[in-house]
Amino acid sequence: MSRILDRRILLLVSSFLTSLQSTKVLSEWKKCGDQECETAMSRVQATTDYLGPDCRYLNFKTGEEIIVYSKLSRENENLWTGSKGKDFGYFPKDAVKVEEVFIAEEVEVLTKETDFLCLHGDKYDFE
């Protein structure tokens, strides 16, 4: 009985720590094509396979096309956000090459807490 309880506690602690990691703010600022970050900024192509560390990240294979909607700025300029089909998330800018630029002038805006939550289907996961 004690071992079962110990395992349940370990699983609970592990789940809690994973939840904390997946809601961490990655940057306070981002650059977008408009104030609402709804306009596509560019089209890029993956130059390598990428598997993100949690559900906030976009996974892709070499050669796949991604539409970029925002780029984190200031303290974390390495991550961009984009979509591939129905999937949306963060990815390292070094894993892609720009194929076509749609927006030449970028607008810098504050990020929101919802920028760093996982989106599953039509709802956010508040972990």
C-alpha cells in the first residue's frame, strides 16, 4: 500500500513540475505584423527536424513550410511562432530559412499570459 501511495505522490509532483514549465513566460515582448499579431509575417521552410520540449512548441520535419505570425524579442529573440496546417507553436528561428516575407515593418508589443499556454483543439489548457 505504501509503494502505491509513494508512486502516486511521485506522479503528482512530476505532473505539477511539468505544468509549471509549460506555463513559463518565454519573453515579455514580441514582434508582429500588426498590433493583434493576426497578420502573417513570412513563410519559412524547415531546414532541420524539430521536436519541441512541451505542447507550446511546433514540431516539424525538414522541408515543411511554416507561416510565421510573431517573433519573441528582447530577452529571447531565438523563438518565433507560427503554424503548419492546424498546428501552432514556438520554434527556434535557426531551424528554418525564410522563403517569402509578407510584412517588412514589424510592430513590437507586450506578450500576454495566454501566449504561453497550450492550445488543444478549441480550448486552452490552463495547467
